[in-house]
Amino acid sequence: MDFREETPEEKRERLRQEELKGNPMGTFGDSINRAQFGSFADLVGGLGWKGTGILIILLVIGYVIYKLVF
């Protein structure tokens, strides 16, 4: 095993991942807010795999409705 000191960046990332796992609905709102100013990767990282799947389904349904109407 590696017993080296954890860098501040690694510690921040570890704490961020623990927060995402511990509070999925709270981070959903944060993800939506971050999406306005951040990248798509931030949004997907905050949502997890279930939220990402729902987002993709909503985008596909929205596209189908758009094509039917216009």
C-alpha cells in the first residue's frame, strides 16, 4: 500500500466525492446551479449514474416532442 501524505487537491477531491455519495438530492440542486456556470462534466458528476440516465431520457423526450411539434 502507498502510505504517502495526501495532497490538498486529493483531500479536496476525496471530501467532495464523500459529500456527493452522502447527500445525493442536495447535490442535485448544486449540480443544476453549477451547470449554469460550469461544464457538463460537473453536472454529470453531481448527478451520478441515475441522474445522468434521467437527464438523457429527458433530453431524448424533449427532442422527440420538438420534432413532432415543429
